[in-house]
Amino acid sequence: MDELKDTQGRRLNYVRISVTDRCNYRCTYCMPAEGVVWQDHAHIMSFEEILDLCRTLVSLNVRKIRFTGGEPLVRRGMVDFLLKVREQFPQLKIALTTNASLLEEFSDKLKEVGLSALNISLDTLNPVKFKNITRTGDIEAVFRGIWSARNAGITGIKLNTVLIRGFNDEEIEDILQFAKKSEVLLRLIEFMPLGDDVW
């Protein structure tokens, strides 16, 4: 069987696919205040093309695909697409990374997908800090999304928190307790500045 390998000859069985560059947040460490120029819909892969890509990857012994963005759930038809992926590739591990702001709407259908992992980005529990860092976000929608995913029976939920000195480093214990209460796995991620125009 043909396999996907990197330049060092290592077998690759896990691939990330970004389905959109669009997001309903404008996080300060992700994009400038004025936002970015979105790709025209005609210039991004259709779901049919992504499904063909998945088929090729599975044929190359890829066993897990993570779908990301931007925010993947802002793309219309995303959950129906994931259901098609599950239907065509029942043994494939399907993972999703989201900011959880839309999870309340989609949790029940995502349960049908049978996700192997659901990663949720959340850098603070403080509503004011959250509003400042996302510029547009409502932290209560995120909390509702997390609980709706748990109540729907989705397992393998991870909370991704980027640690930023002077912003959320004093919240580590509170975030840990929140993760414990929510029965999700907390992952602390090192903040990596991208350039002069971001933190």
C-alpha cells in the first residue's frame, strides 16, 4: 500500500485540513483589528473536492483528519459534510477544532458524526478579557457550547488555552478547575508571537 511520507521518510497518518479562512472572531494574536481579506468562495475547495482529498489521503494510509479554519462551523453545510465523511470512511478518526461559539447549535448533529476529538480554544474565563482578546466574542456562548457538547455525549473534548504572560497566566488554576468541572482535558499552549503587528 502506498503511504504518505515526509522528506525524512516518516509515515504520516494524521492530516489537518483547513476548510475556511473565515472566523466570527477577530482575535488580537490572530489577525489585525481591521480584519483580513477573505478568500472568495470560488477560490477555496468545495466540500466535494475536500471529500476527494480525504479519499486520496485514506488510500495513503491516513487514519485521522482534523478539520480546522478559521472557524470551521461558520462554513455553511460543515456538519452535513462531516456526516458524509463519516459515511464514506467509517474507520477514519475525525477531529474538529472550534472556538465553541456555535457548538450549541450543532452539538446534536456533531454527536452523530462520531468525532474522535473535539478541540475547543478558550484563553480566559473572564468575560471582559474574552471580549478584548476576541474583539467580537461572547464568552457565555462558548460556555453554552461546551456544555451542550458534553450533554450531547460528545467525548474526547480538549480545551486549548494559549498562555500569555500578563493576560491569563494568573488564571491557570481557575481554568484547570473549569476543565475539571466540565470533564474536559486541558492543554496549555505556549504563546508564539508571529510578528511586529501582533503580540
